[in-house]
Amino acid sequence: MEIATLDHIALWVSDRDRLADFCAAHLGMHVITRTDSFTLVGADARRGKLTLFAAEGKREQGPLVRVAFRVRALDEALALLPRDLPVARSGSTALFGAPEGLGLGLVEADGAEYDIDHVVLRVPDPPQTFRDLLRYGLEDDGGRLRAGDSWVELEAGEPGEPVRPLLNHLGFLVESAGAHLVEAESLGLEVADVVDAANTCAVFLWGPERIKLEYVEHKPTFSLV
């Protein structure tokens, strides 16, 4: 299994327009597409995005702690945030909250502006989950879990069993979804779904701690902006 990058983080949210408006107004993003069931928001359709699925009721944090985006100039990026928004800054990283209880972060680093730098997940046994995720295409990069040019970070905690979880799935960009399906089946990994859509083909697996993982292939017809 070979991952190109962390393509998107998919969330269940009760007010997707509010969160999308926050991202557009304060995070250098725009609404890429909006359907009856979901909104796709990001700085570039071919880079890290948020997929906001419409859901009812207040969401529970569960395993998702934070999604962090890269910026070239942290001071300039922070100046775009609401003035009354609490921000915890440490060196080249700043953490804050967004609508729907979503934890966000900004990391000053090289790379595409507002691309996903990393996602932080809360799991009961980080060392074990780290080892387990190596079977799903993530790589051990000096003690960090690398997904192409992004990372998945783990912290110890009890995510519980939320009835209305915030996290829907993590989406990884791959060259061939079909090849990943064949390899997943050969490894005995649990397949949750296979979806052949207009612009993409995707395989969904149940990962460690029942965190859903998507391996998405962009078809030649992929034309979102």
C-alpha cells in the first residue's frame, strides 16, 4: 500500500455552512463543491481538504483531536482569525477551536498553503495503534506516522464510543484504489465499502480502533477547483 498524501478529513457536522464559512473567511479556503449531503472545502481540490457531511445533533469529539494545516507565514495566517478567538501558540505552531467543536492548528512550514500537515487522533494505546497503522500504508518516519507528505499523530486517551462522532473518515490519495483493494483483501483487512463515483474511485477500510480509512483515486475526469 502506497499513499501519496492525506487527501481529506471527512467530518459529520450539524451546521456545515457555518464551518465552511469559517474556513473561507479565516483559513484561506473556499467551497469547492456543495451537494445535498456534503460540502467540500479547501484551498485546492487536489490538496488537503475537509469534507463536511450533513448530520443531525451536536457532535462528539471521539478520536479526532485536531487537524493542522501548513502556512508559509504564521503571523499573517493568525491575523486572519477572529480577534476574540483563543489561540495557543508555541513556536511555529498555533492551536485553536472552530465551529462544531473541531480542533484546528496552523503550522509554519514549507509546502502548499493550507494543505493538511497532520491530523491528531486520540487512542487508548498509541504504540499499538502506531504498529497497526503500518499495515494500512502509513510509514514509520523516525517515530512519526507518515502519509505521503503529511502525518498522522497519536495521543493517549479514551475516545469513548460516541453516538454522534465528529470524525467520519481519513481520506488518503492513492494511484490505484483497485490495487489497494486487492492488497487489503490479501492482508485480511476489513473492507467497509467500495465507491465508484464520477471523479473518484475509493476503497474504505475499517482501521485500528474502528477508525475508517479511505483510499481514493482521482480519475482522469477529476476537475474540481
